[in-house]
Amino acid sequence: MNLKKSFAFGFITLFSLSLAACGNGGTTNDSGSKSADGKPSGEQVFRVNVLQEMPSADLSLATDTISFTALNNVYEGIYRLDLENNPIPAGAAEKAEVSDDGTVYKIKLNEDAMWSDGKPVKAEDYVYGWQRTVDPATASEYAYLYESVKNGAAVSAGEKDKSELGIKALGDYELEITLEKATPYFDYLLAFPSFFPQRQDIVEKYGKEYAANSDNAVYNGPFVLADFDGPGTDTEWSYKKNDKYWDADTVKLDEVKTNVVKEAPTSYNLFQDGQADDVTLTGELAQQAANDPQLVIQKEASTQYIELNQIEDNSPFKNENLRKAISYSIDRKSLVENILGDGSVEPKGLVPADMSKSPDGKEDFAEAAGDKIEYDKEKAKEHWEKAKKELNIDSLEFDILSSDADSSKKTVEYVQGAIQEALDGVKVTVSPVPFSVRLDRSNKGDFDTVIGGWGADYADPSSFLDLFQTGVSYNRGRYSNPEYDKFVKAAATTDANDPEKRWDDMPLDTSTTKERERIATPSLSFLQDSWRRLKKNKAAVVSLVFLGIIIFISIITIWFSPQDPTQQNVAYINLPPRIPFLDSINGFNGTATVAGQVVDKYAQANVPDNVNFYLGTDGLGRDVLSRLFMGTRISLLIAFIAALLDITIGVTYGLISGLLGGRVDTMMQRVLEVLSGIPNLVVMILMLTVFDPGILSIVLAMVITNWISMARIVRAQTLKLKDQEFVLAAQTLGESRLKIAIKHILPNISSVIIVQMMFSIPSAIFFEAFLSFIGLGLRPPTASLGTLLNEGYKTFRFLPYLMWIPAVTLSVIMICFNLLADGLRDAFDPKMKE
């Protein structure tokens, strides 16, 4: 085996996937009744929660795990896979008759197979389905799989007509398939959805709307798709038993209900409440359920990786040292064991372990690839210095696109922190988006880097190795290496019939890593008098003290924070609070309940006795106290800036409108009416889609409509006061409108301005928290009270401190501002002087 074939790829492997899932081992009996023998007598319904929407229900266009899971349940091909993943006849009556050179397959079809509308499944349906998928007009991303079929590559490239594809019907129930070269894994392709039959009359009947919903298709599998309303958006669909299926007696379920639930804690709650029968767990949830007999670790032949965009000639990711620097900076062991905790394993390369063996069956492909991927921060720094010289840069900023599922967001945030920590001068932003959006942007090349993944279509290394050939549609970053292409092509063609040569042809080291975000101040006497009044209001004074302490700590911790709030330490993840002098109180002694047992999390993580995290750590090992200081500071900063702009714009606008009156006032009020007719939440969300999420964009989104209330209040008060005797006297003495506004009107409306401002500050804090909570606020690793709440609620049942700490802080701040506002209103209103 040639171990020297090493390639610096345009991707960086992250982890090989396993799924930690809870299943009740049975089905729901909707009627709740049982027969005398103890078996359910009602309708058998199985309820599954999945992490993402289904992007496509079209056999020719589907590309992802969610879609293929659905398609495998509602369609059937020539073969299907048994429990040991071996191909067995399904749409075929028997195993194919294969020529001696392995290039011609003659297949007799199962004459009992029927479509869900009662029509028989015929050979012409397979011919049409294959031709439709390989037709360039269809733009199937899986068309490249047909390159093993005669003329498949030429038809896909538009060089030959689809009718010349190597498949033909010899009758209603007999097929002949001709290959370019013998293909060792071709039996597996015959069990893959892209090779399933399709009805020409149904496709042509619905045109572009074919398979756009569950009614616009017919099915030949054990189930039929139902209640599916559209790709990429629908969050509920089901598979109902197909009474026309030739093997219907074997199908014991009446229905499988599928719901999209992206948050693992929500899924787990539904499972425990009996509202779901199969859910996927991640991180802390999987660890908490470690001793649950219903927990199943299901290993998958799947690898997650970062793909780097090399489409443009000046792409920095074409630099091999940069790719190596990024890869060396990621500790994959910590990622899979501490961050994900769902059974995923550290990868040895692109091809997952335990999937493919050498021809003699003694050597696993992943083991044969040589040294596994490394984590080495020093090497990362070394290659980064080389890359900076070669690229003539001092810094680099790029974005990582990912899906918005819980585990994906954890992964991308961890990778972001790891790269920024290891590579000085590199700034990484993250963009978690819905799965269908991530797929669409990936296909269009609209990304800097993207975290994607691949699951084996068949049990052969080529299922992974083919992905990064030049020109393959799944090579979305457009990596190109002629030498790599040569080896992959040889394995697929020249040496396809020689297992030993084919094994040697395959590029074994496929990891990138081997070497690879003045209202004019009143007079002093006025302030002294106001302070005297304020001190009489004890609640306001206490609130002022609390706020002063909070603001002071928030500012001082810019320089004197207990820990770096963005510093990750995956060895110390999810540690509960530990305060030395409170070690006799549960909740402050570093212990936690895991799988029903009380454990010392600090001892378990080998934390030194002199190291304490007073408020614990989060899922990335970051100090919660330091992040609370940072989050409070950011939330207050956003609130104060927003309130200041509200006052500046609203007071100015209201004073001008009220003092000038007449047509000017009428026109200005019409403008306010138009603006107030636009829901502020909609405006905020639109603003945040135009600008990158950040402090400035959030403030601008808030201010664009929030000043309207201030302007209306100030105008109303100005209209009320401008005809008062003291204002008329000032006009008689020749004072300008500006001086009248500042000297006479503002002091008399200061109470309403202060009250409005005090309410706008907690309102701004709440809005920021809300936006961050729904994922439209600040980007990781920047913290705010909203992002802390967002992170904490997901694991509230097991790590309650992550939720109640920011929640209590937010509540205290908002109560204090409201109490202080009441006190200031009484103190600043000149009309209430004694």
C-alpha cells in the first residue's frame, strides 16, 4: 500500500458521527388498548423527532440525510439493504445476473411491485428515473454516481443524449444495465435512492411542482409520504403504511410521525413526557442519560468537515500553510468528548473507521491511511506565520457557515474559539442558518468556509473520495488537485477489477492536516434640590446603589476579569458553582447529579483544589462569572446607547414640532404616523438581516422606531407649556426659541423625559435579550444577557445555574431601573417642589 499519497485538501475533517438516541423500543398505541395476549390492539404509530427540515422529496434532487431517510421509507429500488447492510432483492425478483467481466447486469423485476395508485412498477420506470437524474436539465448533484454506467459521464456533461445511458427495458419486467467498467460497489448503488424508479406520467403531470408536497408524487415503498407541505419549511410530515406494497404484511407500523425539533432538550422533554418515541441527544443530555436503558449509541459511516472556498483565484484558502494552521488549531478529541458528548468519535481522516476493509479483510481503510489527524497549537502558529508571509497579510477574517441545529451551533462556536485562540490575528465569525439555507448557500458557493458532512452512500471509500475530484458538484469549495484526480479515476476505471491495485490507487491520507464578529443640564441648584428629594425615596436610592455597583463592576472587569470570558477550556466544561466557604450547601460545592448519582464534577475533571469557578462553567469550559460580567456590560452598553439616541432624536424632534406648530407640526406628525405603523420587531429583524449582527446594528435597529414615543410625549408637553405665562414672558423679553426650549421648557418636562428614558433602558435590555434569545442578536463568542439566557435554557433541567444566573441579573437590573425612574420623576418635576 502506497502511504506516500498525501494531499492537502480543501477541507478540514472535524469528527466522525455517531448518534446518541433515546427510543422506547416500541410504538404508540393510539387507542391505548391491548388484546388478551398483551399486544397493542390499536393503531400503531411511531413518533420520531429530527433535527432539520426536509430540503427535498425529489429522488433526483435529494442530497441529505433527512431527505434520504424519507425517500428510503416511501420508495424502493432494485435492491434494499438488510440488517447487516447487505444488498438483497426488493424491486427485483432475484439477484442480478452479472456477466463475467462485471459490466452487464440483467435484472428480472418483482412483478408484484406496485405504485401507491395501484399501477405496476415496470422496467420503463427505472429507465426514466435514471435518465431524469443524469439529465443535465435536472441538475442533480448525484449525477456523478452514474459515471460507472455506460455513457453516464457523457450524458451528464451534455455530450450525449440521455437515451444513450446504459440502461434499457427488455420487457415490462426485465432490465439490462451496462457499465463502463466493473464497479465493485454497484450493488449498493442499486439500493440507493438516486437509482430508484420514477413514473414519467406523474413527473410530467406536476412539472416543477413534482414532489413539492406529498400529494404530487406516487410511491412504491412500504410507506407513502403524507402531510408534507413543502421542502425546507415544513416541520411535520408522516409516513403512512402503503397498502399496495408487495411486502405489506411485513410492515407492522401504521404510521411514522416526524417532527422537526432542533433543540435537543426540547426533544428529550417530549420523549420523557411520552410525546416522542425516538429522539437524538447531544452533549450534556447524552451524558445525563448514560445509564438509561433506552439510550442507544448508533454509529454512522459519516464524517463532518469544514470546506474551504477556493473558487476565486485570490482565495487565501488556496494556501496550504493556512489550511494546515487552521486544522492544527482544532482539538477534535475535546470536541467529540467534551462539547458534543453524543458518541461521535475523533476522525482518522475523511473516510470513517470500520467502514471499509482491504481486499484480504485484515486492514481498515482509516487505519491504513497512516497517522491520524493531529492537534498541535505550536504547529498551528508555525504554519500561520508561514501563511502570513506567503499571502503578505498580518490578519485574516472569515466566516463559518453552519446549520442551526443544537449540535451544529455548538460545533461552530467551539471551532471559532479554537481558531481565534491559536492563530493571533485571525477573526472568525459564525453564521448558523436553517439546514435548507445552508445547503442552498453551499451549492451556490456563497460562503467563506462551511461546516458540512457526508454519510456513506455505499460501503466503499470511493463514496467519500469521489467528493473532492475536480468538477464534482459536491466539491463546493472547488478544490482541485490533478494528482489526486488521477488516483481516484484509476481506482474507478483502470484498476476497478483488480482489488489490490484499486486499494493502492485510493488516496489514503485525505486529511488537510498531516503537515494540512447634552440635553442642556439644569442649574446646580436644581440638581441639589432634586437630589434632596430623591434621597427621601428609599426604594429609588437602593436601586441606584445596586445599579451603580453593577455598572462599576461591569466596567472594572474590562481590565480585572476573573477569567477571559471567551477563553475555552474543554477539560472544565459544565462545572457547577463552587464557593469555598459555602461548600456545605448543595449548589455551591461543585457537585452535580448525573444519571441519578451525585458526583464531584471538579474531582472528575481533575480541577486543582485552589481553582474555583464561583458561578460554574458553560458547555465550552468558559467561566460563567466572567461571561456574566461581559454580558451585563454589553447589555447595558446597548441599552444606554439606545436610550441616549432615543432622547437625542425624540426630544429634538418633539421640541421642534411642538414649538413651530402649524404646517411643520402637521407634516412632522404624519411622518411619525407612518413610522409608527411599521411594527418595530419587524423593522429590527430586517435591519439585522441587512447588517451583520453586532452592537451597532442592534442599536440602530432599536433606535429606528423607538424614539417615536419620546417625540410624541415631548411634543405634547411642549404644546401644553408654550402658551404658559412664563414662556410668553420670555418671548416678550426677546429670547430665542432655542433658549426658551432649553431654559424654560426642558426643565419643566424633565420628569417625563427621565421616566421615559428610564423605561427605555430596561426595554432596550429586554429587546436585546429577546433578539439574542431567538438567535438574531450578538454572535458568539460575544456574550450578553440574552445570549447567556439562550445558552442556559437548553440545559436548564440539568444545569440550572446557567439559566437562573443571567435571569436573576436581568430581573434585578430591570426592577432597579423602574424603581429609580419613579424616584427621579418625583425628584425632578419642578411642579412638585415644596
